[in-house]
Amino acid sequence: MSTLIVTGTDTEIGKTVFAAALAGALGAHYWKPVQAGLEEDGGDADRVARLSGLPREKVLAEAYRLTTPCSPHRAAEIDCVEIDPVRLALPHVEGPLVVEGAGGALVPLSRSMTFADQFARWQAPVIVVARTVLGTINHSLLTIEALRARGVDVLGVAFVGEPQEDSEATICAMGKVRRLGRLPHVSPLTPDTLREAFEANFDLNDFVAKTGAA
């Protein structure tokens, strides 16, 4: 099993859509270990199931499904549960696994642990998803720095949004990180349109080399 982790520079930036496209392209299993906020459509796992084109059995159940749409550490406290790192051990699957964090890399899982800390425990490469709007340089460089400070391997940055050549190039040059590609806003958003957009804007070999996917 080989694992790729998808994190973001913020919340609501297109990370789940990118993760769905990546998992679908790799034929991978998908896992979001912590879902905070139970939406009418079932949350991010169900969204990935709809958009990725994967068989439903490849979209794994969360370790924690928390009621309140807020930081996982607080959502867990509201639900009177404690997020146990033991339950966050990577699931054993055949082939590649795409794991999606919640929000940004420094989102707390507890009062003493962030997602970035958990990424370091998993010892798997991380893809940083960054939007291309104003402020992305600061957010992206801070995310890259926080991950590297914990010894996390940053595979590269996947941008989401309209093209901003200077911002994208600046982030990758200053962060000394690979620019993996940019996923445009896709409308209508369907499994077919998402697959086509991913294939047109990313080189799957950049990810296959890390997962061993055929």
C-alpha cells in the first residue's frame, strides 16, 4: 500500500474536489478520517463517491463523524468524544490510498495535536491544495513551512481556481516545491467533467511515482 495525503491552505478551497479527481485517476481508495459537520448530502466521503467514479466500497468510512461543522477538536468536545490517534492508523487496502485532512494543515485534532502532527506520524507524502486568490502566497508558504518543520515530505502544490502565473510560480520557487498543476473551477461539476479537467491539467506520473499505481 502506498499513501498520498491531501491537505489545504484553508477550508472550502476545493480540496475535496481535487482529492476526488486524484483518487479516481489513480483508482485508489479514499479515506477522510475525521468528518466534522454532518451535511444533508452525507459529507465529503459521499461527495467523493459521487465525483470520483470509484466503486463505493473504495470510499472508506470515517474513523470519526462529528456533528458540528467546526474544528475537529471542538466538534469532538461538543460530541463528548476524544479523538484517539490509535483510531487514525492508516487503513490497510490493496493499492494506493488517498487520505484527506480537514481544512488546513494546522487544524487541531485535539488540544495537543494538529493534522500536521498526524501527517508526520503517517510518514506519507503530502499534497498541498492552494487556491489562486489573493493571500495564497502567504497561506501556502506558511503551510509548506509548518509541514517541513515536522519532517513531512511535501510532494508538491496543486492549485485550484483561475490562473495566477506569478503567484503560483512564486509559491513554488520560494517554497522549493513542485508545481503539480492547477484544477480550474469545473461547471457543471460531474464525474466526467472533473476527470477531463484533471487529465488536462495534471500529469498522473507525478503521483504514480509515489504510489506505485499502474
